[in-house]
Amino acid sequence: MTVVSLVAWVPVGAAAVTNGADISHSTLSVTPTTLYEGSAVTVNVTVENTGASQQPYNTTLTVDGAVVAYQTGTLNAGATKQVTFTKTLWGAGTYDVAAGGLAAQTVTVDAANAKFHGGPGNLGYYPNQEGPLTEPTEAWNISDGSPQVMQPTIVGDTLYTAFHDGGSLYALDPETGAEKWNATPGGSSGSTWTTPAYANGVLYLGSNDYKLHAINATDGTELWNYTTQTNVRSAPAVVDGVVYFGSNDGNLTAVDADTGDELWYYTMYQPILVESNPAVVDGVVYVSADDDNLTALNATTGTKIWNYTLLDGSQSDPTVANDTVFVGSDTTPTGENGSVYAINATDGTERWNYSIAGDVDSSQVYADGVVYAGSRGGELVALDATDGSRLWNASGSDFRGAPVVAGDVLYVSDYGDSTVHAFNATDGTELWSYASPVNTLYPTPLAWNGYLYYGSGSKFHALTEPAPAVSAVNATNPSGQNLSVSFDSSQALTNVSVSVSGPSSTTFTEADFAESGSGPYTYTLASPYETGSDGTYTVAVDTAKNADGQDGAASESDSVTIDTVAPAVDAGANATVDEDVALDFNATATDAVGVASTSWDFGDGSANATGKNATHTFADPGTYTATFTATDAAGTR
């Protein structure tokens, strides 16, 4: 009989238990070994007591050598036990995962926007992503006839987004908008205000039918649901096999991600709105609510660690970085400004606060030591994360949705004037502004793989940079039978195909061209093409793709004639004539590619005559040499 006293695995701290002398670990299993950001690995390891008496064990889980969790207990003599960990991995890359001190197994994590603002801390920073850098055009949109109000989720080649007011949940191709499936969790009353969270093939989202739904991400079928007392407008966070979400009955709830079974709930008080999207970092859940508090809860038990009282109620989503929670609050009933706070994540004490015009409804962005925040009063600010000092600000009408930063560009939508903006994240310079064809821009945008996605009052939109504009295609004959090619593009190109047709033919690619300029860009054939034959050559730009794969080529072309053989001419026989008597000159000229021009020089200083045939009168006696010149289309004479 095995007697086990198990302390459920907890976020890493100082484990008080050490392994007994006869405790050993074996048979490590890590699954899956390839997954998307926000999904979890399941790690199993066998613990054995080979001794003659009961002994304690401490089984650690490590990722890249660092202990991230542990389980402790005791085993009777000769007993074995399987210990299981569930660990969510964030950040694309490869990780060495091990348990019990055994040899690690490699896990590959692919990039995904698996939850609101990209991760468990709601950072909103996508350092390896890019949206449109110049004023965009609309690539596609879908309409559901109801508002789209939250940031989309992207996993692999599928984008997931949901509509409010009786709308549906859609799975779409992120590049074309083509529908893969749609579902209506909760029926006509099941409209959603939340960003779906993705983990291990399942989508989790709240709805107005008072439920949290678990949806099969492959086909949209419902796996289970959990019922609350009112609307669920809080975007779930799924961490280590647990789903955390708020509901407008005053609760923050944790349920099992596989079954939907309730693990715990914490009640602020009823009735208050808990519409904040929780952050879950280092075993602590952070959430703000209309009870005027930012609250920190133990992620395992739901017990309160601390709370900080804000200036007023808050729908703002906590952003957690460097042991600091950044959160916003509403304006007060007496008209005081809203605020952005920096709170010590460990003990709930204030580090600083920044007064800002209007309510701060959404989360902040944390990127490389800078906090970015927007407000309903139309203020957009970049603050030093250490002391809250302002680095730059910009003005708009009403920034209800949170900004995002992709690379070094900040993107935000303006509810007040129905525009979408891109700013240089370093100095606040506006890069472009786009007027949405549909108004009421609630949600946080998402910059992903060159696209920018945003929602409006009745549609979901995808923006992208316009395709490159190709111009000034030029084919020239610099010398001999050589051909040179150049053309201009409004954007830098990564995929080029230029065809040459004529007596000989070839195709050039981007490797054959030298790039110059910084917009527009000029592409010039690095080495002239040796045609080997005279004749007329046509060059056409068949492909001109930018880094996003957009092709601006429309077979723009130019032609040049190469002719290295001079025309064959006959100026006729010598002649004798009296002075002041007109003499007729008649010549012939032939050429393989055509004679372009002919002229006579009579050798007496008079003006030249054009054409093959001419009449001239010599005024003075003497001997004159009349020269006939024929020039072909290539300029050869």
C-alpha cells in the first residue's frame, strides 16, 4: 500500500522538502513536443522509493534549467508514484523541459497570439511582429451586422474573432478572410465581448448568456460550459491548465481547462462589474474591478494576497512586468482625471501614478522599460516605467481600446473619430492615419505578419500596406550587344522576376539587381546581360513582391534595339558638273533592323541635306567630296 501526502505543485518558492536518500526518478514523458504559445506541456515522471522506510520526495520541473514548479510528498518503502505537471509555455522558440533531474526533452513553441495582449502579463508588446509601416489599404473585411469589440486571436493559419449583440464566433484565414467555420456559443444570447483564449486546441471565451464556453478550435463545436450569474465580459487567461476569468456578478473564477470544473472563485462584492482581463504571473492573478480596487489573488487557492484602492472603478486590464502592475482607473464623480498606476506586484504598494484625461478603460502596453496608455479623453502617452515621467504624448478623440506595440511601432484605434493610427513608439511621431469606412472602433488592434486587424460597429477589418508601385522601367544598350535594365519601386522588394524576350531570352531575379534609394527604390541590373545577338529586346517586370508577399508588378515593360552592324550604303558614282549647275544625289541604304535617318554632307561648307535623295548646286569650281550617312535604329552609322 502506498501512503502519499501530496502538496499540490505551486509556483516556485523555496521548497522545504528534500529527496530522501533512496528516492529516485525515472521514465520522463513530455507531451506535446511541438505546440503554440499559450499551450501547455504535460510532464510525467515516475518517483520510486527503493529504501526500507517511508521517505520524502521533492520532484522539480525545470525549463531551460530553471525550476518552475515542484511537487512534494512521501512514499512508503518500495512504493512508486507518477508525478504530473502541466506547464504553459510562452514565447516562440525551443525549450529544454525536464523533471526529477532527468535528461531534458526539447519542446518547440511556435508564435501565436493565444490570448488578449499576447501573453499572461497582458504586455501588448510583439517585438518580432510587424504591421503596415505606411498608410494601409483594406485587404478584406467580414460583416456580422453587430459590433466587433475585442482583439482577435491568431494561432497558426487561423484567426479567431467573435462579434457582440448576438453575433457569431468565426475561424478565418488571416490573409484572405475566408471562413473556415462559425459558431454561436450560447445561441442568439451568446454574443461575446471577449478575446478568445487558445490553449491546446481549445478556445475559451465568455458571453452574454452568463457562461464561459470551451470550443473545439478545429470545428467550433462546444466541449463544455460553466455558468455564472450574469454576463462574462472578461477575456480569459489560460495558464497551466486553469482558466481564469471575471464576470459581472462580482466574481473572479478559476476552472479546470479540461473539464470546466470549478476550482475556486473570489467575490469582490455583488453586484459589481469584473470586466477586466486578468493577468496571471508567477502564481498570482491580478484583476481590477468596479469596486475601485486592483486585487492580487493566489492562483492556486484564490485567497487574497493584497488589494490596492484606485481613484475610482476600473475596467482596465492589469499589465504585469518587472514586479510591477500597471493599471488604469476611471475619472471620479467629481470630475477628477483618470489615472495610470504602477503598483508593486509583491506587496501592493504604489510606485507612482500619472493623471490622464478621461477614463482609462483598457490595458497598458509595457515594452522595453516604457509604458504606453490611452484614455477616453483622447490622450495617448508614453511613460517611463520606473518613475512615470512622460516621454511623449499625442492627442486624439477617444482611445477606448488598448494600444499595441509591434517592433518599434505603436498601433491604436480611435473610437471618437473612427480612425486607426500608427506612431513611432520611440518619439511619438505619427507614421500614418487611416479613416475607417465603418465607425465605432472599440477594440484593441493586432499587428501580425504585416497585417493590422481591428473591429468596428459592424465589421472586422484587415489592413495591409498597398502593393509596391513599379515605374520607370528602362531597357538600354550600354555597349556592344549588352543589355541593361532598371526600374523603380515605391517599396523595398524581396521577390523580383524580370523577363527578357527577343532574339535571345532570359529571366532575372532579385539576386541579379542592385538596390539603391530609400523609397522610392531603384533596381539596376548589377551586370549587363550579354545578348549575343542583334535585334529588338523587350524587358517586362513580371514579379515585384514586398516582404509581405504583395505583388505590384503588372508586366510593366520597355524595349531597346541592339544593332552592332552599320547600315549598307551606296552613294552612287562620281560626277563632274559646271559651277552653278544643280546636281542630283541619289543614295541607297539598307539595315537588318531598319534605317532610322539619312543625310548628305556636300563638303563645301553648306548645310547638310536630309534623306537619301538631294539636289545641290556648287557655287565655286573645285573638287568636293560629298558624304552620305545612314544611321540605324540602334544608332550605328
